[in-house]
Amino acid sequence: MKVDGKNEGIPLSGTDCIIKPQVALSAYTSYRVGGPAEWLVAPRSSESLQASVAYAKEHQLSITVLGAGSNLLISDDGIPGLVIATRHMRHTNFDTETGMVTFAAGESIPALAWAAAELGWEGFEWAVGIPGTIGGAVVMNAGAHNSCIADMLVSIEVLTPDGTLQILSGEQLNYSYRTSVLQGSNLIVTQATLQLQPGADPAEVTARTKQHKEHRLATQPYHLPSCGSVFRNPTPHSAGRLIEQTGLKGFQIGQAQVAQRHANFIVNCGGATANDIFNLIRHVQYQVQERWSIGLHPEVKMMGEFQTA
């Protein structure tokens, strides 16, 4: 498929979206690494999302969905096909009668945690430090401070491969630690409904939310690009503690470093490549396996082809 004109993109019929060629994905991930998307589109509504999927089918393009890119490592070679960035799909509805709140897939989790707190709605304070979108949080069952999305999810709306919208209950997602049936599926989350508890003192909920945020900032290295926690905690152990006791804090490959502040973070010190980060992940896995006979499983999702050092 070729682009007409000056490489400016292709208007998506019936929408306000432009399908753009060769877009650098480093701007779409919190790691600030990654090669180009062959094609990229950023729908703002379910209708535009449906049109984007239909376009990909018509032109036989594979589909990759990106939210905030906060739990993602994209290879230096980029991603073929059509990348759909859902971060601009935003709307929120607080139902004061039921205590349920519906968020579009592209809504920012920290922003929603603050919004709920300011209304005096309890239950989402823990999420303020998670730098992702609702869509991504639903797919991976994001969590912190002994809470997670599965604890409060009522239902989600998804776009199916045949282009129709379908409602799924929380029970249908088969949630477990940092995973759901949505991972690896061809369903695209468009919105989610959570059960919160309205009626509390907004000042008290806001204060608790602020405490969660301050704890995150004090214990985790948010001053450098990262994906958050790299590895799942292998029960009953802490991945960060295992990595630290293996002596890997500060270890670098290229400009990718095991963070000094929290060993389960790998940070981009400036100019790291995706391969630097990938090879550091593999090195940490190997060293922890050798020392403790414990396998660490990445929480970060990897997309594309990587070169092993």
C-alpha cells in the first residue's frame, strides 16, 4: 500500500482520523524507545475505532493496539501493519445512584484517581501512581498496594474482530495476578465500568490518594524513563529484592540500567535502545536463575523482533 501526496497520511473515511505512515513509536512509550509503526491511527471514539479496524481488514494489515505505552517495550525495528493508539479515546461518567463509574479506554489512570478522590469516591486511591490508561489496566489487571482492577471491575465493552461491540463481565475475564483472558486475544477494550464507593469526605480521600502518590515517588525512580515494574513478583518472593540480593542494582547494558532506587525497575539513562533494555532483562533473568533457581517472568509486554547479545 502506498501513500499519495507528500507522505502526510490517508484520511479515514467517515472520521476525523488520519492514518499516518512511519510514525516513530518512541514517542508513544514511557521507555522512549522503539522503531516506527508502519501505519498509525489515533481514534477518538468507538466509531472511529471500528472504522480503523475495518480499514486494516480491507488492506490486510495486522493490528497492534497501544494505550499509554507504559508497560511496553517496542523493538528498534518497529511494528508492521496498523498500530491503533487508543489514548485519545476519552469520556467519563460517574453514576451517583449506583457508585459505578465508566471510563473510556484512553483515560489516564492517575487523572481518574484524582477525579474520584475530589468527588469523595473511595476505592481508586491506590491507582494514582500507575502511569497507564484504563484499557491497558483492564487487559493486564494492573494493581498496587494489594489492590487491583479485578477487585472493582463490573464490566467492559470490547470491539470484536467482526467489528461489533460486546459487553463482558468481570467474571468472564478470568483475572489472576497481572493477567486476563484479554492478553493475546483479538478483542479491543473500548471502555470499562468500575464499582467505587461514593459519599466519603473528598478531603480525606484526596489525602489518602496523595499519600499513595508520595510513596511511589519516594520509592520508585520516576525521574527516568521506565516501564514501571519489569518482573512479576514470584510468590512468595519480591522480584526487586531478589535482583538486589543478586548484586545487580546499577548494572548497565548500554544506557539501560537496573535502577538504584528500586531493582525491579530498568531505566533509560538517556539514549538506550530497545535492544539494550531487552538484553538487560535477559541478563537479570539469567543471573537470578543462577543464584536462586527462581525464574523471573516479565510483566512488561514486548513487541517486535529483538537482537540477543
